[in-house]
Amino acid sequence: MFNCVQLKSLNGYYAAVFDGHGGWQLSQYAMKKLHVYLDEELKAAKSDKDISEAIVRAYDRIEQDWVNLAKQAFNMGFPKVAYVGSCALIAVVKDNKLYVANAGDSKAALLRKNDDGSYQYIKVSETFNANKKKEQERLRKQWPKEDDVVKCKRNDNKACYVKGNLMPTRALGDLRLKLPEFNFHNFPPDEGYRNPIPVFNGPYITAKPDV
């Protein structure tokens, strides 16, 4: 899902891509609400630091909304909400500056037109998933006693997952990897609760974007 809007709190605009997994609900919610929260958080922003911090707070608000909604759903007998997540990548353009925030493994690029009419690809975001060696090293350093903190299927270094559950190392939602009450270790495996974590020492992933 994606959207583009003119911001109200500053002279700039916003574009975003949301790549949902485990369900569409969170990506749709973030698509509808993240720019609204960001506009509110940007009202007092004057510096680059202010804008960057406002972006992080807007992500935090989406995450907290989802935690609250998921707890209600979980208590009402809908535990699979713990599988729902979304990568979220946004760009804010103000004057001649570009601010990019990424939680997940979506990618952002600028295309610069050359004199000969061709286009130059310019990378403007970092990718965060368990296939990245840097992310594997970080996770193993943080959880040195958990051999399964990164699991690669069939010894394929392009099919690696955090705790055998999820490829992105940053994402909104995916609460089974963040909060112990959403872990399915005590649920019957034959009811579809995949990959429970026997000993939970998370959160193993974060919703905080790289800005």
C-alpha cells in the first residue's frame, strides 16, 4: 500500500510505502494514520533534528495504537493478530531536503536525470532484514546464548529469519517477536500457531525507523 500527501504543518510533502505481512490490517492502518500523526508531531519542528525526531514519534504512535488494538483482539479470541506486521518506508520532502525513514526491507531511491537522458540510481535508504550480515552480527551479539536468534532455511543465506519467524528486523507490529504475551509457546501447535519461542528474551525486532 502507498500514499502521497501534502503536509499541513510545514511546506513539504510526504510519500510512503507499506509492505504488510501476516495480514493487510496494519499496513492499511498505517497508510491512513501515519501522515496524520506526523503532521501533528511536525507542528513545532524547526531543525533537521526536530523533523527526524517527529518522524520517530509518529512511528511510535502507530506502534502503540497497534499494541492496544492487538491486546483487545487477543483477549477476544483472535490471537493470530500477533502475526500481523508491516514494513514502513516514508519520505518527507521540504525545500531542497529529503528525509527518509525506513522500518523494514523496502527500498527508496532517487532517480537523477543525466545530460544524455539516462537516469542515475541513487540509494537513499538502508535495508533491515535477517539476510544482511550486519543485522545477523548485531542480533547474535545482542543474544549470544540464543543460537536460533537467526535461522537460515536450507542453509540459504537469502532465506534467514529472526527466531525462525520473520525476515525483516524492523517492522510495525509482529508482536510475537516483541512482547512475551503474544508468544505462542503455550498454544497448541496443531491450531496453526507457528514457530513458538520456548524462552522469550525479546523484543527481537523494533518498530523504530532508521532516519
